Amino acid sequence: MKNIASYLNPISRLGNNKYTIWFAFFTLLTITILSEVFCYSIAKNPLIVGAYIIFTHVALIIYFSFRDGIKGGVTSSLLAILYYFYIIYTRHYQGGQYTSGVETTIVLGIIYVVLAFVIGWLKQTIDVLIENEANEKKRLQTIIDQLPVGVVITDKHGKIVQANKKIDALMGFKFPVGFTVGQEVLLDTKNKGKTLNPSEGPLALTLRTGKPVIDNELRVTRKDGKHLHLQVSAVPIYNKDGKLIAAASITNDVTAQRELEKRKDDFVNMASHELKTPITSMKLYIETFLSKSHSIKDERSIKIINRIKYQMEKLQDLVTDLLDVSRIQTGKLVFRKEEFVLNTLIEETVAGLQEAAKNHTISFTETKPVIVYADRFRLYQVLTNLLTNAIKYSEEGSPIKMKLTNSNNKATVAVKDNGIGIPKDQQRKIFDRLYQVTDAKEKTFPGLGMGLYISREIIRRHRGSIWVESEKDKGSTFYFSLPLKPLKKD
């Protein structure tokens, strides 16, 4: 019964371009026979055929034009016209009645054919559009099924209309097309350790705000108990009039990457702690030897021990950086904030580094005292990292300028050098962990690329910003800004 209803319903055949003349032919033939039976056997009046048959034929022509396109419409039109001529012949129309009948049939025939062509053409155009849309959807589905990331596409109401095989594999079940995002929890999902509210998921957030959500990292527990780290980005889709019509998300499995990073962090943490004790002991021995060398005035030994001491201090700084990176990754970096004059800290840092700056001249533009609420030691780390980089990446003897400004309730520190500069394609990466700038000749510089990463995290924890302005071979200016309004202790 359902198949019969679907076959008869012209709406259900939209997009179906298998047009036929036979259904229209046999239907009109059946209607004609029944009409003749009614006239001769039931009504006993062959002339009773009139307006009712015209309305019937108009309805059937519209129906078959919408169902079977121009073929169905024209077939039903021709059969209707033939029936009208058959009536004129079998009812023996004479004189004016004959002339009127023929003229009426010709006019109706023209109207029927035009009606069949117009509605049939519209039907076939709609079918082509629907078929093209179905083909595009199929092509899109085929493409997204080949992608190595999970893809989900929703309509403007958040109902999922497409999902690829990768997202099914990631989630461990067939992703529910037709499901509305933001209403129910499909899996146990956490964001930064907190259970994620469905309405705060990347797709739901994008649909609600109309803004993209980039690289939102979630920890998902599947129904089979497997834990995944997923990186999800979602973007809104607008039509040509700027109206939100859909949204799409891309999900990337970064579980292996996070597990590797955790193992690396665990190793760095363990190695840093293990190195800290022997380095402290070695420093004590070096200080003892240095003291004895001074007492006997052995200049050669003093010189050698000072060099060893300098290298030991560099090793200690490296271990300290490794420990700080480990603390940042585990959220254990301690801050002890207080109010102090930032100008004084900058002057002390410049004075301490000037000796190590060789022929570089570090200048600091004075300003009115700026009081900040921050961790003095951590800001000293940031200043030291920026000045050390300026010295390391600049030609010997070139000046390094520092400036402190106070505006819009922010203190902004700038460190300017005339060094190698940073190419545009590297400027977004320099604050990443273990990233180092290289010059055009692939020349590398001392260090492990942790200083700017640590500096970024320190400034971020102070609710501040850090950035760089640079041009290749024309030097760099690093900035960081801090809010002047007192902050609650973390």
C-alpha cells in the first residue's frame, strides 16, 4: 500500500526523471471508457458529457504534467482532445453545434498543450535541480568520507545533516544524522577537566554566536571506556545575503600527540629534578675551589674556575627553564604577586645584564613610576629572556632599547633590537615550546627555544599580552603589557 501511495503521489516523485507516457495513457483511456459507460448505461443520455469532463481532464493534465513532465502532460492532453472529437463524431453534431464543438476542442487543445508544456517544464527543471543537489551532496559526502578528520555538518537549527566515517570511528558509533546538537550528551566530554554542557559544545556555540570556534580541545570518554583527546574547530556557514544557514565542525584525534607530550613532560620533569641536586653540589665545590684560589692568588686557576662557574650557571638556568616548562604543563607554576614599581625592576635587570651584553648598549627610556601587581621574579624572567634574545640575535655592538609606557590602564614594555629580524611565517610560532628562529642560511643559535614560551605563559597568567613586531634583517621589537588594576591572587 505504501509503495502504491508513493507511486501515485507526484510530490514523492520530485527528483525522479524516469518519465513515462503509459500511466497517463491508460488512466485517460480508463476515464474515457468510464465516462462513456456512465453516459450510455447509467445516465442513458449521451449528451450529458459536459463541463465535468473538462474539469476532470484539466485536473488530470496538471497531475500528469507534475508527475511525468512534458511527456505525461502532452499524452493526457492529446487523449483528452481525441475524446472531444470522438464525442463530436458519435453524438452527430450538426451545423452550428458542430462548428462550435470543433472550435471549442481546438481552443481547449491549445490550452491543454500549453498547460502541459509549462507545468511539465517546471517539473523537469525542479527534477534537474533536485538531482544536481543530490549529486553535489553525494560528491561532498564522498569527499568528506576520505578526509582523515571527523566532519559534522548541521543546518541552521543545529540538526545534523551530514557526518563522515571518521567521526563515526572516533566516537565508536554511527553518528546520528537528524540529531540536534546542544540538547543531549552523546558521550562523556570534558573541557579543561570540567564536564562540558552540551550547549557549550563547539558546534552549538558557533550556531548561537555566529562566530568560529578554533582548536577547542576536549577529552572524550567513549561508551567502550576509551579516552580520547579531540581537537575540534567549528565554523558558521552564511549564504550570499549574510544569513546563517548551517555550521560545520572538524574533529582531529590528538590523543597520541598528547600522550607523547605527557611522556616527554614526565621525562623532562624527572630529569630536571634529578639534575638539580648534583648541580647544586657542583656549585658548592666550585665556590670552594674559587675561594681557595683567591686565597693563594692563583690567577690562572681563578680564570679557569670562573669559566667553569659561568658554564655551570648556564646549565642551572637550563634546568630551571626545564622545570618551569614542566610546571607550566602541569599547572604548578607558582606566582607570588605583590605591588612594586616596574621601572625599578627594569633598571635592575638592565644593570645585571649589561655586563654580559659585551659591546651592546642597553638603554631604558625613563617614565613616571608605574606600579604593577605581579610576581617580581617571574617578570624578571620575562625581561631577562627578552633582553638575552635581543643580545643573542643582534650584531655585536648594536644598541638595544627598552621603553615603558602607561596608557589605557596598561603598562607596556618594549624591547627593540637591530638584529636578524623574524620572517612573517615564523612570527606566530616563536612563542611555541621548543621553537627557534633560523636565518636565511639556516644558522642556528644557542638555546632550546623555551624562553619565549615561558615568557608567554607568565604574561598570560598575569592577564597580559605578549607579541612581536619584526621585519627580516631589520630587527625586532618585543612587547608585553600588564593590566594596572590590582588582580586577585591566583
